[in-house]
Amino acid sequence: MSDEEIKLIVNQVKFAKYERGEVITKQGDRTKEMYLIIAGECTVIQDNKIVGMLGAKQIFGEFSKITNRKRFATVITKVQTTLLSFNLKLELFDEAPFSFSTLYKNILTELVKKIDISNQYKQK
């Protein structure tokens, strides 16, 4: 996506650093931010089981934002981690359908990767 498209549909961008072992999201919470990992690694835990790992250039929190549901998993930093948190201006969908379709395509690609990783953890 171009910088202009991102600026159009994203707001409340925050930069944050987390130390090892810090909880970023907690399963069951109603928070709606999405996250992009700039550097570091996180563990994804669902129902007290590790279901995946996330690293640099990966996003998370997108499913809760888009579906308006509680968080499905807890995400904890495995090492010192730098993140961007942000919100989407979903109310602008009709004004920028191409931008949102590009964003949703990217999110879908990430979700498929996460499902594959989660399935690998379930087989262990």
C-alpha cells in the first residue's frame, strides 16, 4: 500500500518498546488496536497453550478489530520487542474501497500463515 493509502485508513499510531515477558494483548480483552512488530518476537497463547510465534513485519490483533470480537489469544513478548499499534478508520470503507481491499488481502494472507503455524503447534 502507498503511504497515502495508509494515512487515509490508519489512525492513532503509537510506537512502543516492550521488555521480555510483557503481555501486549490478553485473551478475552475487548481492545481493538492492531499491531505491527518492528523488531522482536512474541509468543501467542490460546487457552494456556502456545499456538504460535510472531516476528518482525508481522501484524496481530486484526481479527478482533475487523470482527468486533474479544481477543482470541494472549500475546507475550519473547524478547525485547518494538511495536507500532494503530487503529483502522473502518467508517471510511465506502470512501476508500480499493485501499481497504488491499489491506484485507494483506490481512488474509497473514491469517492463512497464522493458521498454518497454529496447526503445526497443534500437531506437536
